[in-house]
Amino acid sequence: MSVAQDEIDRRVGLMKDALRERGMKLTHQRIEVVREIAAADDHPDVERIFRSVRTRVPTISLDTVYRTLATLVELGCVTRATLTPGPARYDANVTHHHHFVCTRCGIASDIIDPGLDAICVSAGTKRLGRVETVEVRLRGTCSDCERDGGTDRIGQHS
Ligand SMILES: [Zn+2]
Ligand SMILES: [Zn+2]
């Protein structure tokens, strides 16, 4: 599953507008970070975004990537998720969704599933307060890892 081109364009447009409104210059480096996160559907961490952008913009620094992402999070264009132990992962899908996380390669995929939205909570849970949204995280082995028979490939996806 990859992000459709029109959705990438839409996200890039929103992020550029938001950065501009914040008074940030749309430098080539920042735009490349925006493009990278807008097109990602596997929730990369800072390091992975940095390595990928660096292939196109060799002068980019990890700090620039980090700060651009932090601003996008502040502006509500990207969410920071702790889907796996270790560094935060970034998600440009800000609509309501659930996640499937592969415990072998660490890939996290978005799930849109009305069945998960409609999960029933027990009376005991309801006593804690009013439930407004439900975010479910499924953990398991992704179909790529299943096919590969379990080689450890953490960080190898690009
Ligand atoms: Zn996997
Ligand atoms: Zn997501």
C-alpha cells in the first residue's frame, strides 16, 4: 500500500501553507522533508527520513529534518506516534485511523476499519469516563516478513 499521488499533493500543499503561515521560509531542504513525510505510509522515524532526503539533498542536516518535523507536528500536519520502542515515528495521515505494527521489521501500516471504530467497551471501562475515540494497535507479522520467513530487517525498508 502506498499513498496516492493526489493525496501526497494535497498533504504537501497543506504543509507548505502551514509553514508559510508560521513565517517559515520554504527552503529546498524543508520542501524535501515535507515531500518525504507526505509520501510515507510506513511511519518513518527521523533517522530514516534524514537518510532518504539526503540521497536527494546531500547537504541536509539531521537537525533540519528534526526541526522541520517538529514544526509540522506543532502545526497539526503530522502526528508523532510511539508505535514501537525507540525513536518516535511520524505520520502524515492525520485523519482518524488504526495501526498494524509488524514486530519483526517495525513497519507500521494505517488501517481504516469501521469494525475497529465500533469496538464495544465494557461497563467497567465506561466507568473511567466517556470514550470519544478509539485507536487500536494490532501487532503481528506483516505479509512481507511472513513471505521472507522471518529475516530480521529492522530499518532496512526504504
Ligand atoms: Zn514486517
Ligand atoms: Zn498512521
